[in-house]
Amino acid sequence: MPISSESVLVTLVVALPAEAGPLKNFFQLKPLRATNNVFQSDQGIRLLVTGVGRKNLNHSFARFARTEFAKESQQVSPAWLNIGIAGHRELAVGEMMVANKISCAVSAQPSFPTPVLSANHYGEVLTVDEPELTYPQNAAYDMEAHAFWDMALNYGMLDLIQCCKLISDNPHGGVEKITTAVIDEIFCAASYEIRQHVDLLRNLAYEQQHLMSDPALYLEIADRIHLNVNQALQIRRLCQRFVTLNRESELEALLATGYHSARDLTQILRESLKSAVKVTEE
Amino acid sequence: MKFSAVYIERAIAEHELTQRIIARVSETPVITIDRYGEVFNRAGQNFRIQKRAPALILAKKHGKTVLPAPEGYGFEQGRGFYFSHMLNCLYDCRYCFLQGMYRSAHYVLFVNYEDFMAGIDAEALSHDEGTVFYSGYDCDSLAMEPISAFCESFIPFFANRPASILEVRTKSTQVRQLLDFQPIDNCVVAMSFTPEAASKRWEHKVPNLSKRLQAMKKLQRSGWKIAVRFEPVIGEAGVEAEYERLFSQTFSVLSADELHSVSLGEFRLPAQFHKNLVKLYPDEDLLARETVQHDGMLSLAAGGEALLEALEDRLFSYVDRSRYYRCA
Ligand code: SF4
């Protein structure tokens, strides 16, 4: 089910323009103004094209972090998905593998994406700085995943940071055979799985964003009077409790009767919630 | 029983129980890790998201395996201890403190049962007055029996230690393994119950009341000692009538005279855990209700002493007071 969202829910991260092409088509992504490597839809999906390797990825993230979009909290997505081609000793070209471990040839610390996505193949993604031609380990060899994980952690929710790789080369078909057309073909063949992953992440991100959003009546209050951080937290939670307890109309009525200050309002809301407590035999 | 993945600590990869479990979940992706904390204890995890598809983590418990039980945790029968061979639970009760205590919803199973057993022996030997060991403090002890082989391992162990009592806390109907054993006198199976409406509303994935009562009946009939824990009591309009119905349902199936013990306990949890629960479930009515705080513990304002006394009065028309204790 399409979610029409003002805010960004999922950011897809790819290294190559050739990987970005099919994704732009699948999700109807349009270039974001004043950038040349960021694309976005009105369905809560954004695409960041970083260039090959850890350095380029870090640089792209840093550049993106300086844009006005990244400074607005609703423009930083809870979910992040790194999709890209990778080499593998055992998997056939075109297969998709979801990462359950991301390691790096030059860093000892592996990361473990939460098993959220369903797939036929799961495994380790090993990030290297040069294309791997001999596939010594039973892992998907890529050049960005490890840096992606570290960077995405600064912006997204740990459980919604995911990585999946499409196998582009193996001992039977080496890296020299990879062309833009081959990448396009691999991505198109995997379009159903890619859409499924993106949809799931988008739904989970939407649910989280919805849970964390401010109650409408609280926003009205915050618009009307000045609240310090503490007052804001308290009044927000009190409003949330009215909503959750299905007493929104009561809250509306209380607000309509007027209040002098944030302190006064906190007191009124507290008293009202307290006075409703009774255990009676029905 | 399905897991989204199985993480295995390198150190126990060859342990017999690990090998047995891997064979049972052969379709599940296996990931080798150094210490369970690198997955389980990470900051920034979301219990609610993970609860959709938890993974199983097989680990080794280091350090102390057996700890003193909190005051008033069980029926007075000797010095109380608890041990947690597992962290987290198959079920998903909305009031469960585990959601507020752990950062992750994955299940951790400590496979080095031999170290728990050594810990139990050490405590039993150093206390002459008799000892009770509670299992199921941080998990449900029976729910994962086909994987954990908990009863399979610990019932024969306690059978050889008649001076020590094992109390197994559960909401599960997985009693087949127990029924396959000869009942032992020093094991108590304690099942928690809330009224049917509360269970339907908050005890997600827990077997229904009548199935649990039937499981307890089977145990009682075959000679196992069983106990009933009416907790957590959640005070709200109509709750006394709900409990009257629950007591009547329970004692029409189970023989009250043969029960090991019966208890009542309020919905209480540490204030910080409540705060964590609210963050996860701001949309949950139970967690939006008015609370009162005492010594760092939160309980519902719509509960308290008067309600518990009223429920106790009703309960005593079914059960003798000598079998009763109020859970702290
Ligand atoms: S059965 Fe017990 S341990 Fe399991 S979720 Fe429910 S309250 Fe928590």
C-alpha cells in the first residue's frame, strides 16, 4: 500500500549511477534540487548515490549532512538500505543476499544488522578497498557496506539499517563482465524482492515515525505558549496519555477553558487524569 | 518454533546443547559472534521492532549463575535463589518488565547448564535450612522446552537433590516433557493467570486460559506439585467480578486442596522500566494510566491494598489461607 509521506522514511544508498538507474525507475525518484546525487519521491523514499568505495561514501554522507534537507529532522529517514552489486564465491550471478554480518578487511569490528528482511540467502558482507578477484571467504565482497553502516548509524534507527547485495560476479563470471547493461538486468530481475524490502522498511519506519510524532493538541499548545524543555516533555506526555486513553475530547474541552501558564496547564491536565481513577464494580 | 537467525558465541559452538539446537533449526541462518553482548546489549535497538521476528542467541553464562531471590518472591519454604538460563520470552505480554529491562527482544539461551547446576549445588551446600531455586525470572521456563531442553536437563538434576526445591514459572502449555518424567516431590510448576479479558488484551501469543488450565490439570493428575499465581492484578472497573470468574474457572478445573500454593500480586515494575515501556508503546492504554510510585517501583493508582484485600477475600472462599502468600 503506498504511503504518501511528506517526510523521508527510507534512504537507499548505492555506489554506482548504474545501480541508481533502475531504482529511480522502480520508485519514481526525481533529482532533489541543488544536488546532483540525491533523488527523491513523494512516497517517502530517497536515493543517495555515493560513488565507489568507503572514502567516496563517507564524503557523500558528509556532503549530504551539510545540506538543508539533512538538517530538518523529518528529512532524515529512520530506515536506510544499502543495495549494490557484490562478488561471491558460491552464489550465482543475479542472486540477492541480505547481510546478517558486515565486516571490513581493515577493521576488526563486525556489525550485525537486525534480521528484519526475509530472503533466500543471508550471509556476511565483507567490505574491501580493491575489487576481490579470488573470493577467499564465503562472503559477499563489496566496497561500501561497512562504511555505510557506520554512517547510517548516525541518522537512522539501528534495527532499520539494512544491507542487501545482488551478486554480479563469482569464480565463473568475473568482474570484467560487469557492464551498465548487466547491472540493469540484475536489478530489474530482482525488482520484486527490492520492492518488498523497501516496502517493509517503509512501513516499519512509518509506524515508528507515527509513534514518535507529537499529538496535534500538544502542537497547538506549543504554538500558543512558551515551554521550556522540561515543560514541553511533561505536557507532551500528558497530551499523549489523553489521546491513548481515548479522552481527546476531554483534553480539548480543558484547553478551551483556558490556562495562564505552562505550570498551570500541567497542573490542570494532571488533576484531570488523576480524578478519573477509580475501581468500581460494574 | 521459528527464529529469524541464530547467533552463536564461538566459545560454545561445539557445546552439546548448541549442536542439538542447530540440528533442530537447520533452516535458520547461523551467525558466529564473540560475545552475546555485541548483539544483545547494543544501544539504540528497538524491542518492539525486534519482537516481530526475534533471533535466538546461544551463549555462555559467565560469573555468578545463581542469585538471591528478591524478598517475597515465592512461598516461604527456605532460602530463595533464582537463576536465568534464558533472557526474554516467546510470549509478548504488554505489561512485561523484560521489555523495559533489555535493549533487545532476541532470546538469549545460556547453554552451559552444567555451570548453573554447579551454582545451585554451591548454594544448596552452604545453606542448611533448605533452598528454593526459582527459574523463569527473566523468561518463561517451559515455553521453549523443545529447543532449550530445560526440564529434560534440570528435572533429573533436582530428582537427585531432594533437599532443594525447584520452582518453574510459566504461562506455557509445554508440559509434555514433564509428563514423560516421574513426578518429583521437590519441583513446583507455577502458572500465572490473569482474567480472560485481560489475557486476551495484553498477553499476546500466550495460550488461552482453558488450555493452560488443562495443562495444569494434567500435571496435577499425574502427581506434579502445581501452584497458581494470580498476577499481575491490573486494577480497573469490573476487575473484582473478572477475578471471581477466574477463581471459579480455575478451581473448577484444578483441585484447590492439592495445590502447592496460591498467590496474588499487583502489577508493579521499576519506574525506569515503565519509562522504557512507555517509549516503546506510547499508544498502549495500560501504560498511559495513572500510576503511583513507592521506593522506585510504579504500580497502577487504580489498584492497591483495598483491591488486593477484596480479591483475597474472594480467593479464600476457594483456597485455604495456609497455602496463600501475597507476592511482593
Ligand atoms: S509470559 Fe511472563 S516473561 Fe513472558 S512475556 Fe509474559 S510476562 Fe513476560
